[in-house]
Amino acid sequence: MPGTASGSVPDAAAQGGVDEAIAEVEQQLAVLFGRARLLWKDAAAQVHPELKPVGYKILSTIVRLEETNAYVLADVLETDKSVVSRQVRMLEDARLVVSRADDKDGRARVLSPTPSAVALVRAAQARQQDRLRDLLRSRPANEVRDFAGMLELISAG
């Protein structure tokens, strides 16, 4: 029988409830993404007063990868290489990144974070992680796991 718990197709009223819930998820994701942009802006300012959020994302990726190049960064961050190049120049000028010729391809540049960049990025990330932990510690573990599962579902989609 349609609309029953036996796994058949939900009726229109039940589907309407799901549609409303999905709209709420979409609204909260928009709020979350806006909050993430503010966090990146704040983290960028903590690292260097002239660093833009996109520069922070690039720098934190360089810190995570330890060594990389502009092509990999553009691919990983799904960003135009010209944006990456401009930001990398700023990071080099701010002494947050150093570059050297690639031993295998002299035309390419290998990018590495400076020790101070590593320390600054890790400190900014620790502050963000502390905020998240403070928010989530008030919830039961099963809710936090369910939340992680939902985020994984959204990320995979």
C-alpha cells in the first residue's frame, strides 16, 4: 500500500514534508557556507593582514601538502591557475611560501610553506577546530556521528 512504512513510494503529504525538510537543509547549508567564508576571512587576517580568503585556502593547502605546484593547487581547489599564480606571488612576497625550480621539470616551480606559515596556519586551524569542538561537545555522540554521515552524503553528491 503506497505511503506505508513497508518501503513503498511515500504519499504526497509525506513527500511534501520531505521537500520542506530539504528546503531547510538548503537554507542551513547557505548559512554554513556564509559562515565558512567568514572563518576563512578571519583565518587569513590572523596569518597576514593582506591575505585574502582564497590566499588562505591556497596557503593552507600548501601547508597540508608540504610541497606542491600551481597546477596541483588549481586542480585541487578547482580554481583558475591565474588566481593561484597571483596569490602565490603574494604569499612569496609575504615570506609565507618559498619556491624553487622543479628538479624534474625546470619550467615548473615547487612551492613549500615557510616554518612561520606552517605555525600560523596550524594556529588558525586549531582555533577553528576548538570552536567546532565546543559547539559539538554539547551533543550526544550518536548525533555528531549522524551529522558527520550527512555531511559525507552531501560531499559525495
